[in-house]
Amino acid sequence: MALTQKPARIRLGMVGGGRDAFIGAVHRIASRMDDHYELVAGAFSSTAEKSNASASDLGVTHDRAYSSFTAMAEAEALRADGIEAVSIVTPNHLHGAVATEFLKRGIHVICDKPLTSTLDDAKKLVKQAQQSSALFVLTHNYTGYPMVRQARQMISDGQLGEIRLVQAEYPQDWLSTNLEDTGQKQAGWRTDPARSGLGGCIGDIGTHAFNLSTFVSGLELDSLCADLDTFVPGRQLDDNAHIMLRYKGGAKGMIWSSQIAPGNENGLRLRVYGSTGGLEWKQEDPNYLWFTPLGEPKRLLTRSGSGALDAANDVSRIPAGHPEGYLEGFANLYTAAAHAINARKNGNEKEDTSLLPSVQDGLAGVAFVTAAVKSSENGSTWEQLDI
Amino acid sequence: MALTQKPARIRLGMVGGGRDAFIGAVHRIASRMDDHYELVAGAFSSTAEKSNASASDLGVTHDRAYSSFTAMAEAEALRADGIEAVSIVTPNHLHGAVATEFLKRGIHVICDKPLTSTLDDAKKLVKQAQQSSALFVLTHNYTGYPMVRQARQMISDGQLGEIRLVQAEYPQDWLSTNLEDTGQKQAGWRTDPARSGLGGCIGDIGTHAFNLSTFVSGLELDSLCADLDTFVPGRQLDDNAHIMLRYKGGAKGMIWSSQIAPGNENGLRLRVYGSTGGLEWKQEDPNYLWFTPLGEPKRLLTRSGSGALDAANDVSRIPAGHPEGYLEGFANLYTAAAHAINARKNGNEKEDTSLLPSVQDGLAGVAFVTAAVKSSENGSTWEQLDI
Amino acid sequence: MALTQKPARIRLGMVGGGRDAFIGAVHRIASRMDDHYELVAGAFSSTAEKSNASASDLGVTHDRAYSSFTAMAEAEALRADGIEAVSIVTPNHLHGAVATEFLKRGIHVICDKPLTSTLDDAKKLVKQAQQSSALFVLTHNYTGYPMVRQARQMISDGQLGEIRLVQAEYPQDWLSTNLEDTGQKQAGWRTDPARSGLGGCIGDIGTHAFNLSTFVSGLELDSLCADLDTFVPGRQLDDNAHIMLRYKGGAKGMIWSSQIAPGNENGLRLRVYGSTGGLEWKQEDPNYLWFTPLGEPKRLLTRSGSGALDAANDVSRIPAGHPEGYLEGFANLYTAAAHAINARKNGNEKEDTSLLPSVQDGLAGVAFVTAAVKSSENGSTWEQLDI
Amino acid sequence: MALTQKPARIRLGMVGGGRDAFIGAVHRIASRMDDHYELVAGAFSSTAEKSNASASDLGVTHDRAYSSFTAMAEAEALRADGIEAVSIVTPNHLHGAVATEFLKRGIHVICDKPLTSTLDDAKKLVKQAQQSSALFVLTHNYTGYPMVRQARQMISDGQLGEIRLVQAEYPQDWLSTNLEDTGQKQAGWRTDPARSGLGGCIGDIGTHAFNLSTFVSGLELDSLCADLDTFVPGRQLDDNAHIMLRYKGGAKGMIWSSQIAPGNENGLRLRVYGSTGGLEWKQEDPNYLWFTPLGEPKRLLTRSGSGALDAANDVSRIPAGHPEGYLEGFANLYTAAAHAINARKNGNEKEDTSLLPSVQDGLAGVAFVTAAVKSSENGSTWEQLDI
């Protein structure tokens, strides 16, 4: 009976994620799921009163509730019991500056996507991360779903033959009207170029579709050709994107991303076709993966079910038929980050982080947005990523 | 108790559709479904022996089994009991010449799609049809499905608000390998430029997706931007097409059409989104139509079920829950053609044929193929239809 | 090039099936689908005027429009061009008497289910059919679906191991209110003991579920235990049935049949489980069959797709992904009957009719209804079929 | 900006749930999800070494790792920082004795189902719980799913009219072979009468189906009529159960529960039909609820989507389209228990616990198993629950 003492919880801070925020709460649950983190500090808001209120909600003591991320980074770095990692869940335009403050102090960063609001910021942040001893993880959370891992492994194992097509789509409907004019916070910053950057829908969710396409297929993008639109009157950023893709090596793809498609809640869907088979996965029914080998009956693979590979089982918690969801997939990134952080603490730098979305993945995402906007403005030219 | 005598069956001939053909048998069943036609003559093959054999199979007397469509047109036009209508189910490149022979003799034409293999032929055929007293129907059969009619009516009634997006796809997998090199007849002519024309996959099924998009949405295409591929080595025509669409009035769309996507049998699917709602229909489950009004629960409309409109009920035969399929949808075109033909016989030229795919629709389809090929060859330029 | 002359169409008569009837029209389309029959006579109604009106609708000449099935049988039997087969689509209580008139004159009978309204009538009809040279076919049409045939074959081939469970259900909702009091004809006779017999819902659709269970599983019923209900006030016959089943050899099953389950249109569904695998089929999506071998990924078999057996392909008309439906499945019975009739004409009595629902199947169905009613009245005793 | 300090985490112990156990890990994640508990003690195994090993895995200090639940109850009750609540995740036969030890010391109990392995034990435990000041919660976790709460609320609000039918099923396949003979722990105790009690499948999962039926419908059972089977040779307890139900007031129902139905992972499914509408929910796709009002289009309600009621939204964490799963539903019970416990701490005994499965619900479940076994042994008699 081997005795392996569970490592102590990693001391975690958070920037952003105060009351009314959506993604902050997700990060907190994800950090708790497998019991690897303890939230002990936060700059939940730039208003002291609001940050304090959130701290009270969350059981964070008031001496560690900050209204400035810089102050937080400075103070926590000085404490013996200071945070070891920080979750960044602010609007996009702050990601770079916040991450930099922590990275330069050796505090690990778990940052929401997209990486930054500008390509320039993204490139700077890549350098900063490379110079830091700390880990940088970008929460492209959809890569954490077990059946996404299964798909990636099957493709890598050659079960689809040579990949020919990658069809991705990510339709939503919550911005079908000018919600941003009603004071809704989530809509407000996402449709504001100052806080979101060049891309609206394409930055918010198109980057997920792009990231997932490459994560699963193992392909690298060569170029894209885009047609972006803003359908809701008065909106400043795109709310619908049509993109054709050319991957290196000859595969092709499409991405449709939209926030104005009524009836679609969070419809991320990926289909990959190779010379000998196909795969299909839908985020809204994430425990299933269709595998369609050419000339054989269609097969519905289930999480933890027959045919599930280690790649999927390693990130599953419960048996087949007991559905896992969005929070579990998200938590898989936090848990992998915890393993990497603990490995470093133990002097083991070799922990494999290849499945964790990196700062380079983040740069690719921002470059994707930038190229799509450029292509669309130029009348749908083929553009390569500037990375 | 009104006594309305059922009209006599329309005497029907067929060109093409001999043994081993697929679509000829479909046309024959479709013509019988509602008892409006009697097949009495055919040039089922250009080989006399084969045409005779097919005639025997089909109960057509040998004196009316022809090996030349011209001979058939001439002979039948002279008979007192000659055919009143002809079904054309040959490879694409013959459609124009065959149709012309019958149209100029006042024999009604029911022709498979695409209209012709070249834009030039298509334009000539349009003129020929306009000069003829006979009816010309193109069997874009997917327009005959009840729930497609429902969708068209709902959009026309404004239930989706202003249309913003039309997403169409038509993936198949049967040409994932070089089936044409095995002697398979269906694959042979569809991948042969001499018989199919400029387009492979895009002509065979992409035209259906395009036709359905405009039929349902009521929109007119402004221009398209395409990226066509041939993935199977040695193949001469495209087997995969990615297309972005701009409709007049500002709506946008995409078409993905493929014959190399393993796991897809006949995956025609249409989604339309407007400012206040969405619709989704899949050909493989044709008795259902998703209607997703913005801000309300999703609704699954069923053929003949609650919420079905006259537009759908008029072309349904049996109650809800008793699935109708491809043949019934196809038959709806034949039956509508019969009504139009009988109306003309009775001197009533006013029979509404607006729901029947016309020669102009056929021209649009060929122009669509031509524009897509041109755009793709030019590196994905935006091209308008030459119609 | 073999020349096999298509046999002449079989001359068909119909009893019942006048205006407003549902199932008569279904039989007529089914008879035309594969071009084996010609409707030439009918007693479409017991009112001469109505029968004549239907004859006009259907292109039947008025000299062969009868208002008495006895007169029709007599007259047609005397004509040189008299009918060779008759379709019986009256309410249940007339099936026996009508069938007898034709059977005793050697005219083949294609009769709607259930066989009769009483067990006594059923037994008499079995004798009558056995004494007749004519064929008797009961249209348990759901056995005609290709994927039902596939399921039967797979079980017969041992792909499920030893059968343990047969779960059948057949919910509808159209009698959730007292529709019969509104003058609706279909509801009227189905809820009337004088015309339907002992069973309401259980006779109308429960018999289909029972028939399908044994057809697919190959099992024979040992006994049943039932609890029938009438939920709609004022109704005389059951509108909901719960039944537990014991098959010979130890397998068990359940049947739920209901006409008061809102949201269910025609929800016939069958699941069979053996020691090594399971199957699931739904009538409303009939082109699919789930096959779930124990310990392997679930497989979705499709009509004409990979994995489809001859048993299914033999009764399919068009390729995978082109959905067939209720009418095609129904037509498969008519076509098999035509083959048997033509074989007899040619002196070949050996034509295999084992897949055609027989008069014995009909007797089993009526015995099933009788046993269920008895069990329920006795407080859910286990009852065997009196056959 | 209101400041409400988050209550301190409730100190939690666990009995059972060592290495290789399934449900213990589920309880632990559920307790952490919303940050209301801290696991500080455990009798994870009756072997000291194993209990210690589990403690190490879980970060529980060794002084609070017990090998006897009695010792644990005694020791913890004496500590100033002793546990406030205990999770019981042992095999069924221990539930009663373990719960009693903690209840009598005023320690709140969160106990897995079924309540006990015998009806006698269950009745004793009810008394014990009634005499205790502590809370008793039975983890019928499926009641915690948001769309289950939605269904319950809709029925309670009268949206289905008068309830007529409750159809429940719970098929699995993991015991299709004699897994218990391979040494698999989960199979071992579940098929052992000494540890599970009278019921096998019916106790393990049939009780869930029964509990869910009454929770959602609001109905009370009058009597049941059962046919239980053991299909796997050598097995001592039932592995398949067919049950007909009569509810007080005239509604009827069925339950099918099985662990030998290949292809079914965890197929709990509930359908309820009333005079004016129906509902359908499947555990494996828990974020959806079909609502089918009679005479209107079918509606697919989604968690947090349009049409979601407070009853569902109150127990949802993230937006529509971001799937929640089994763990979140389970956690909803833990969180509600925490609210109740904290309310009691604050002297507020009025916290509404009506949605939390109670010891009485547990008694009903054991009585259900007992009645089903009795009915089946007596040849399917109608039996009432002995409660």
C-alpha cells in the first residue's frame, strides 16, 4: 500500500472575476474540482469596495483583497505565504499587463483567452513568458474535454488516415440584439474595441474554434480568407465571421463563428475528415465522439466507454454514462497546471506540458484574429499568420 | 358528394435510366406515387439491346423502346398516343440536346439537374424552353420536401425577421477513394469533365445546396468566393468545395459541399438565421424542422404535426409520425408537374408553377458552378453569376 | 443481356378506403410503388353514392364501384378481367366477413390489422384461409421496414447472443382528448367496441408492438400480465396499456402502448437485448438501427449503408442517406405479395412467404388483445394466448 | 455593495470511499464544488493501513484517519475542531449502523442510497434520524439536476394538466456478465445479498428510478406489480426488473431497471404525461428537457436557456450551452445541505429542505425494493409499500 502524500494546495490569486463576472466563477470552480488550489488573494475589481465585497463572498481575507493588480503582485511576492499562481480573468486588453506583473515575479499565470487585444501586446507577452521561470497557461478550455483529447489521439495515431478537411463552427445567439446598449457587462466589453481588440465574435469565440481545430488535427495553418460582418446596427466589432482555411500540407478547412445565430447557445462543433475516416464532436454534448471509418458502420464513442483511449481516460473522473461537462473540462487544465507547478517545486522541470495551451498558442490566436480582420478588410484575400 | 373524375394518366417517356442507373428508377417511382403518369416509351440506353432489356424490365412495349432520343422524339410526336411528357435522366452533357428535341415538339420536359454541363448550353436551353409551349421542370427534388416548403413559407411570412445568414452544407463520402477507376458507372460520369462539365462535386451536389439556399431563403445571390479542391489523386474534377456567399441585401452565407467526407451519406443540411429566429433542416431526417425563435424555447416542428403550415401539408400524404422520405419529396415535383400539365390540357395556363424548379433555376445553378470554378482558379476572388 | 418480361399488373380491388379514410390511401400508394398492381374495382363505401365518388377520385370505372363487398366479390369473380386480389381496409369488425367472401372465391386477400374484432372471428378466418387456394397477407407493415429486417436477421444470425429482453413501446397522443365525440371518423370506430372489438389502443397499435417484438426477436410468447386503462372520460375502450411479457425459453419483455401520451406522434420503438449485444429501432427514424455489441463502441447502422445485410438491402430502393419511410416499408409487403401471387400464377407454389405477416400472425394478435384484456380485468394475472 | 461574509467551510468526515471506490470520490468532488466543505477526517477503510493510505491521498492528517467508524464518531465528537458532518459511502448494509453513530452525536449525515439493506434497518434509522438534532440527507443525486427541478416545477405549476402516466427506466449493461466473479469490487458487493440486501439491480438503480418518478411527478405510490429476473448464471440477486405501478389518484406508471442491457451505460430516463402535455428527461443528456404541450410544437428546454424556471436556475452555475453534468447535480445536494447546516448554526431552523431527499424518502425506497421482491416472488401480485 503505497503512501503518497497529497501535495499541499497551491496558493492562488485572481485578477478580475468580481461580482457579475461569468468566467471568474468558472475558474474558481475549476481550481477547486480536484483540490489542487486554494484561493487566498484577489484583485477582483479596480474599485476597492467592489474588490472587498467579492473577497467577502469568496472567503478571501480583506488584507489580501486588492484594487490594483500591480499592488497585488508586489505585496504577494513579498509574503512568505504569497500566492504561487494567479488566474487572470479580466477583459482582453489587460491580459498582457497583468500577466507581465506576475510573470516577472516568478508567479505562475493561468490566463483566460484571447491572449491579448493586440498582436503587439501578444508578441511582448510571449517574450515576457519566455524570460520568466514561471508557467504560463492559456485557458483554451475546450482542449480539456476528454473526447477532444480522444479525437486528437486518434488522429495522431493515424486512425483517420491523411487529414483532408477540418470543419469548425462556433455559433451563439446572445448578441443577436444590441445587448451591449442595455448595460449588460459581458456584452459591453466584448463589443468594445478598446477592451476586446480588433475582433469581436472572432476574438471571443472564433479563436476557440481555431485553437481547437489545430489542437485536434495536429495541423498548422498556412493561410486564411475571411469575410467578417457586423449585423447588429451600431455595433463596432464583427458579430459573424466566415473563414476559409488552408493548412500546411494541403488540408483545407472552414470556420464559421457567429454571435447572432438564434437558437445556438454555445454551439462549438468540430469535424475532421481524413482519407480513411471522420470524427465529429459537439461541445454541447461533450461526452460523445462520432468516429466514422470509411466503409464501416458509424461508431459513437463515449467518455469512459468502450473504445475510450488513455488520452481521454486520463482526464475523466467518473464512469461512462455519468456526464461530465464544461467545468470538468476546464478543471482539467487547472489540474494539469497544478501537476506542472508541483513538479517544478520538486525540481522536476520535465513535466510534460504539451497538452496545456501555451503563450505561443495565444499568439497564434491573436495573429489569427489579426489576419482574419485584414483579409476581410482587403476583400477576402488569403493571409498568413504573423507569428 | 362532388364527383370529380380523376384525369387520365399522363403518357410519359424516359431518356436514360437503364439498368444500373440510380436516378432513373427514382424518377419512375416518383411518377407513380400519386398515379398521374404511365411510362409508355423510353430511350433507356443508346444501345438498342440494352434499351430493349430495360423496356422489358419496365413493362414498356418494344416498339416504343428506342436507342436514340431523337428517333424517340420524332416517333412519339407522330403517334396519336404519343408521350405527353419526358423524363431526362442522362448524364449532364446530354440534357440540353435531349430537352431541345422534346421541347420543340411541345412535349413537356422533366429534367434532372444540373441543367447542362456548360453555361453556354444552359443559356441556349433557357431560350429553347421560353420559345416552347411545353413545361420545363428541373428536378431539384429537395425543394419538394414538406418541411422545406414549411421553412420557405415561415421565412416568407417573416417569422425569422430579416434574414442575415444562410448556412448550407452537402457532404457525402462515396468518392473518398478513386471509385471511378473501378468501373463504377455513377462515379465514372460524375468525375468526367466531358460528361459532367466544369464541376464535379460542386455540380453534382453543390448545386442542390445552392438551389435549396435560395429556394428557402427567398434571397438572390450577389457573389461568391470559392476554394475548390481535388483530394483523390488522379481525379479531374473537384471533390470538395468551400464557398463564401454574399446575398443581395446584405445577407451572408457559406456552402460546404464534399464527396470525400467519411461518415456522410447524403448530408444536405440547411440553416437560416434572421434577426428574430432560426431554422434548421437536415435531408437525412426530413420530417423535422427546428424553429428557434430568439429568446424562446427551441421548437421541433414535425411534418403534419402541430405548427405545420398549409405549404407543408399540401405536399404531405400521411399523418405525423409516419415518416415520408426522399421518394415522396421527389414525387411532389412530379405531381405538381402533372397538375400543371393537366391544367394546360384544360386550357388553364394560370396554374401556379412558382414552386417548381424552372429552367431559370437551372441556369442559375450552372452559373453558380461556373462562378465557383472561376473564383477558385483566380485565388478566391468574389464572382457574380453570369445569368 | 437477359430479357425478363415484367409481369402484367395484378388486378386489385379494395373494400373500404373511401374519402376521409387514412389507411386506404396508404394501401393504394403502397400497391403502386413498385408497379405490381392496378386498382380496378372497389366497394369503397356501403353507400353507393360515396363509393361512386371515391371511384371517380381514383380512376375506377363506375361499373366496378360497388356498395356491397358481397356483390363485389360475386361480380368480380365472374368477370374474365375480374380482380385477382383485394385490399381490405374497413374497420376491424368487418375484416372476417369481407375476407371470407373473397377467399372462398380464390381471390387473394391483403388485409389491414388487427385480423378481426373477436377471437372467435379470428379462428374462423384462419380456417377459411387455410381452406382457400388464395394468399392471405395481414399488413403488419412495420415488419416491412429494411432496418427491421436487418434486426431480425442479425438476431437470427446470433449477433446478440441469447435473447434476454424485448422492450417495445408504441405511444401516440392523438386520443388524449375525447376526439371521438367530435365526429372524427378515425377516432369514432377505433374507440367503439362494436367496430374495434375488446381492445382500443391495445388492438389498434399494441398489436403492432407485439407483432414486431416476435417478428424481430424470433421469440414466442408464453404469457402476459397487463394493466389497461381508460383515461379519457366517457371512452369505452382502453387508451393506455402496460404489459409485462414472458417469452418461451426465459426471455422477458414489456410493452407500453398508449394513445394519450402528449408529444408522441407514432412512437413505435423496439429494443432487444441479448447476452452479447443490443439493438434499438425507432419507427419515426426508420433508416437507422443502433447495434451495441457488449464491450465495443455503439454502432449506428444505416439503411443501405456499411453493415447493411441482404435482408435489409433486398427491401431497399435507394442509396444510404436518401431516407425511405412508412410508405416504402408498407409497399414492401405489397411487393412481396405480388411476387407470391405471380409465382402461383406461374405454377410455382414454393415462393417463400415466411416474411409476410400471415393469418396465424393475425390470430396471435387477436389472442394477445384478448389475453391482455382478461389479465387486466382479473387484476393483472399471467395469461397465455388462446391460439 | 452588500458585504456578506462567506461562512467557514463545514468540517466533513467520510466513512468508506477508500481507493478503488467510485462513489466516495464523487462525494468528495461534490462537496468541494461550491466550496462549502473541508474534508478533515475519514474511516476510509476498516483496514488501518488502507485508511491511512487514502488519508494520504486526500490530504487528511493521519491522526484523523480511522479504521472504525465508531472510533471516528467518538473521537471526532470530542474534538473542538471535530467534524460537523459525515458522508457515508459504504456498502448498503452498513448505512444504518454508521449513520446511527453520527446522528446520535448530533453530527449531520449525508448518506448514499439506498438507505439500508433491510426494511427493518430502514425503519430504525428513520426513528434515529427523527430523534436527532442533526440533518439527514440521502444522496438521490438525480434530483439535483437543474432540468429535473424544472420538470418538477412545471408539473407542480400544472403545465401538464392532470398527471396520467409516469414512465421511468434505468438500464445499464455493466453486469451483463458475471463481473462479480472476477474480483471487481463494485460488482462484488452489489450482487451480494449480505451487503446489498434483498434487491440487486432494483436496489442499486431501481430505487433511483422510483425516487425520481415521485420527486418529479409529485405523486405517491399506491401499489406495484413486479417481475424480477436474474439472467446471469450464478448471480444471487436480480439483474433486471419489470414493474407496473399504480399511483394514488389514478395515475399509472412503469419502471424498467436493468444491469444486463448491452449498450446502456447509465440510461436513467423519465417521461411524464398529463392531460395537457408531456415531459421527457434523460440523465445522459441532462441539460435538456423536452416539453410537449398537447396540440403545440414540441419544445426543447435547455438548462439556463429560454423557458428555464427559477427552480432550475437556482441550481445552475453556468450559462446555457455550457453543459453541466453528474457532478454538478450531485453537488447541488451538498450545497443545499450546507445551506441547511449553516442556517441551523445561525439558529435558523426554518431553512427549507423540502427538495433534499430525506430519510423518509430512503424508507420509501427500501419499501419499494421489498414490495417488488415480494410481488415477484408471489407471481406478480399488486403490493403496497410497507411504510
